Amino acid sequence: MRFIFVLSDGSLSFLEIEQYLRGRGIQFTVTTSTDRFAILEIPSVKTKEFLNLGGIFKVGEISTEGDRLTEVVANAEIGWLPSKLRWSVSYYSIPGIKDEFIRETEGILAEKLKAGGAVKARRIQQDISEQGLIEVSSKRLDNDMFDVLLAKGGNKYYQGRTITNIPSDSFRERDLDRPFQESTISMPPRLARILVNLLSLPSGKKVLDPFCGTGTILMEALTLGMNVSGVDSNLERINGTKENLYWLANMKRLSSESFGRRIKKGDARKLVGINEESIDGIATEPILIPRLTKYPDQRSGHEMIEKSRKIYLDSLVAMQRVLRQKGTISIVTPYLRIAGQQTITFNFRNLVGEAGLRVSDEFVRFPLFPRHAKEAKVLRAFWLLKKD
């Protein structure tokens, strides 16, 4: 079967899909990918697996392809439908599409729906329109809605329909309802889920966050069935992380016996008490530069980056010690925009080499960036590291 994944964060989301499937031993072949979507041939998979991804909005099943969009629309396979339904059409990576063509396309699809039995079909208007994208947002979809997907990848056009909508409610619940919160040091749960999935680990493996803060990354790892460990230098945050994990384990009916000894106060630059080569994967964001109300000047910007660089170097050495051979680190580094819109950072590749690790460039060239607001002053860069 061929599936189309609508991506929230471009190449970062695409890599997450690949790494997740590899970690679960699910065979796949990539048909095409763009910044907006990816199409994969997956011979055997339970679609509930897709609900574990953080970087996609929805998944569809491809039914038709062709060299011309008009051909694909004319040959669209709709199937038998209930007499009443709501429907929509979403367009991805189709350049120069005009309103007249959209009206014509949706008129043809409306007739096909009627022929398929939907005599009372109500079209839902798209609510997102930007470069390379015209769609009904995933938050407006439900299981009773028929969402037609039209996309262009390479020289081919594809038609399918949404089969799985990735709900944001569970991510929002873990973010806003957890008992201990500190927004200034927390990563959005969706990005934390991506970070964990990049490790390409099956359930049951040991995952460490040596800068665990409020436990956001560990909560996503726990949700995926990992055995989690965390370290932080701040005792209040350690207690808060334990509180959050106990809350999540109780809600999900997961085991919580090990939190007391695996979540502890300590120095990420030393990781005392963690055995050598005992950890399967490390997912972490060591430094979260404080929220900035204005772009810093060059001097203060470079001071922030230099302070970060030293912490990264020392902690990478400690991570290398506790990580098993062939283990993986998924890690975020800061890119800082200073006055004049110049972006600065430190040479992370050099630090990785000094720590006895390497950047995992087999599948993609790092770093990768999630989508961010144009006015953002601090950008997150995602990396995958390997211990050979």
C-alpha cells in the first residue's frame, strides 16, 4: 500500500517517519517527497503506528496517479459512500493552481461523490492557503469526513484520501495538564516526540535525557514504551519531572516503579552513577536560550553562544561514555539571530569529533530545522549523532 504523509516540519518530519519505521522493523520504500508531504510504499503496517509520529498532520492512502492533474482527478477512485457526508479537498506542492481550476476540480469530485452514493454531500471550505499548500487543517477533520488529497511529487500527480488524522489533543493535554510546568525551559511535546523517534528505537529500550528539565522529552519517550532515565542539576525540576512522569504513568496505566532511582539530581557533564555503555539512546536539548524580547547585539549574542558551546562539549564527552556502541544521540543546538538578522552558532561538528562521536549523515545532511516564525530570535537545530 502507498501512503501520503502530510508533514509539519519538512525534512525533519520526513526523517522522523523513516527512523520510526526502521526502529519498528517496518519495511518501506520512498516513492517521492517534498517539503510538504512524503509518499511511501509500505507493504505491511497497522495504521495505528502512524499515531506515534509527532511531525505529521495526517496520513492518506494513495489510489490514483498520473502525468496530468486533470487525468488524476478524472480517474479518482471514490468508492461507495454513505448518503450524507461532509467532504473537502487539500492540495500539496501543486504550483500555479488557480481558483478556476479548483472550482472545476471540486465540481468533478462532487459528481463522483454523488455517483458513489453521497447524495447529500456538504463541502467544507479550505482554511489554510500558503505557498505550496491549500488545505483543510487537520484540527477540523474527523473520522466521518471525506478528505480528498491531491499532490504533485516530481513529474507525477497523486490522488488519495485521508485515513488517519493525527490528533493534537493528547500532545496539548500532556503540555497543559501536567502538574509541574515551566514554560521557559520546555520544548513543545510534538518536537519532543520527533526527537525521541529520531533515535529509531523499539519499545523497551533505555532512553536518557541528561538535561531533563520538566521531563517533556522523557514523557514522550515513556508514552512510546521506553525505559526512561533523566538527570538535571536543579532539584526542583527533578522532583517536578518525577511528578509529571508519575502523573502520565497513572493516566496511561504504565509502570512507574523505576522513576525514583532513574530520575536524579546530577551534573550532565559527568553523569555520575550511570554505567558505561548502559544507555541505548539519548534525546536532549542541553541549552534553551531564554526568551528574548529583542535581537541581541553581536557581543551579547556571541557570549550566549560561547557559554552554550562549553556546556555542549563537556556533556557530549559524558554522553559518549554512557552510550552503548552503535547507540544514537538526537540532540538540539541553538542558532541565535542577532541585530541585523545575522544568525550565529558554534561549530557543533568540531565538538562532536572532539567527544569521540560522529554526525549521522547517512540519510540526510544535518542540521535539520523545524518550521519557525519569521520573527523567531532563537532557532532549534536537530542533529543525529552516532557512537561507532
